[in-house]
Amino acid sequence: MFSLSLPKISLPTSTQFIMSNKRLLLPLFLLVCLAYPPMRTLTLAAMSDAFFQVSVFVAATLFIYYYVIDRLPKLELGYLSQKSPLLEVSFASLLGALPGCGGAIIVVTQFTKGQASFGSVVAVLTATMGDAAFLLLATKPVEGLLIMFIGLSVGIVSGSLVNALHKPDHLRPAQNDYTDDCLSQPSKALIMSKSIWQVVLIPSVMIAIMIAINTDFNSLNTLLADSITLFGAAMALVAVATWAFSSKGQSYQEVTSEEETISPPSKLYKVLQDTHFVTAWVVASFMLFEILITFAGVDLKAWFAHYAYLAPLIAVVIGFLPGCGPQIVVTTLYIQGIIPFSALAANAISNDGDALFPAIAMAPRAAFVATIYSAVPAILVGYGLYFYGL
């Protein structure tokens, strides 16, 4: 018998990257919406709002945060544990309450090395809100600080209770060669965006502040208002495209988590990486809401108002998803007034951010149990605030 064998077609590396990168779906979707006339005005407004109402303030907040946090020492939890288990759990909760996922990753790593207790892992995962904290602090600083305080308090209580129930080495893996020191070179897209941001950041901040104080640009000059909308949409597209081209985007983790650390470490690149990441998920959220409301006739605010009792529970379940992307969606829902504060608090306690990825890799059993443990206070606090009227 004869068999017909077809020659294998080898695609260029760049073509393979584009075809396999799931992150590219978002900028491609935005371009299609911009090319489709009935969607163009809606898309431009959503992208511009995302940039001026979120991205600019997130970038400014990150600049301040990373330059301040760089001066704070990373204490060893093992030393604190010898002094006082409560001191160790309290410091782990403090690291978790800080915006971003770095503090939580530190505690998880120290747990696998025998330098931290299982209670400190529960404390830090309970206290952390991940990168969604940057978004909340940039747009609603009072609520952001309140969520940090709630996370810190609940983390201390949860971690102390877990240490009272379990030994410090509970579920600690015997050995693990995992390292979280992932280093990468800045992508060409990130290098290009750095040059753009250096030029537009200050003017963007000035425009964003004027928008925040309800300046009506249309009453001043229609052409000026349209130009600002186009500029904001263009910058949002730059941020989303940079985010898409800065990763292979093949796995769930690569899509929903923040970027690898640049080598050598750079605070400026870290600010841009996190800003692009938050912007991408916020733009996706804004577009989803607009499409549901405008074309599908779905009123999310009315739905959650009618089924308000489900909001904290839904937020807790979303918190089980690893990565900061889904949690940014929840925070965006709160900022837009769609879900109540109780749901935001429930999600903040339940979610583990990007720290869940190294936890699963280094100590999967501990990660699973810690996530379940964090769900208990999330439900209690969420529904406690809900019945209190928040």
C-alpha cells in the first residue's frame, strides 16, 4: 500500500508567536471594534476612559509605591517566629496587605524553605489583594486603605487561628527546587512604550486631573475634546499592545499574571509592566460592560441590585481563580458602582493574586488548603458587611 505523506510546513517564529499568543486577542478585538462604525464611538470612549480614569493614576501610584517600598527591608520570618508567632503572622499579613503580589510570594517561598509557618501562608494569602489594590488605591484611595486594613486584620486573626490548630510545618513539602527569581530581558514593545510614556506622562496626568474634577472639554472646544478622546484611546491601545507582545501568552498563568522581573531589575520597567497589565484588564472590562449594556440590553447594576445577596458569594468564587486579572475585573465592577463594597471585601480576602502560582508549584497541598481556609473569613466578612448595609 502506498501512503501519502504531506511535507511539514514550518512557520516563522514570529508567525508562531502571533498565532499562539492568546493575549493578542484583546488588541485584535479592539481594532475590529474601531473598524466597525457602529462600535467605533463606544470603543474610543471606553478606551479613553480606561486610560485617563485608571492607567494614568495607576502609573503615578506605582511610581510612588515602588520608590518607597524599595527602601523597606525584607525581614526573615524565621527570626520573627522565634521571637513571637504572633509577630511572624502579623508581619506576614503586613506583607500581604501591601499592594501587589511580591510580599505574598516572599512568604510562600520562605515557607517552603522552613523559615515561615503554615499560619503565615494563610495570613499572607488572606491579606493580599494583588495588583487590584493598585487600581483601587489609584481611583478610590479611601476604600483602598480600608480594604488593606481589613485584609491585614483578618490575616492576623486567620493566621493565628491556623497556627493554633496546626504545627508550623503543616503541609510543608520535603524539598522543592522551584525558584521564583524569573528574569527576562525587556521586550522591544516595552522599550518602545517606555519612550512614549516618558513624553506623555506629565501631560496625561494634567488631563486626567482635569477630568477628575469634572472639567467639560466639550464646552471649551469640541475639537479639543475629540483630540483628548483620540489621544487617550491611542495610549490605551499602546498599553494593551505592549502587554500582549511582552509575553508568549500561551498558558492561563501567562495571560492572567503580571510579567517576569526584568534583568537587571528596573523600577521604571516594573511600573510600566504593571500599568500595562492593569490597563489591559480594565479595557477588557469596560468593553464587556459597554457591549452588554448597549447591544445585549443587560443591566449589570440592576441585576446585582436585584440579586445583591449573591454578590459576595460570586466575588469569593472569583477569588479562587489564580492571577490578578479576574480580581481586577471585580474591582472594576466596584469602581463603576455595579457591585457593593461587601463583594469587593469578600473578593479581596478570598483572592491570592499571582502568589497562588508559585504556591501551587512549590507546595500544592498547602496552596489548596490555604485557599479553602481563606474562603471562610471571606464569606463571613463579606456577608457581615452586606447585612451591615455596605
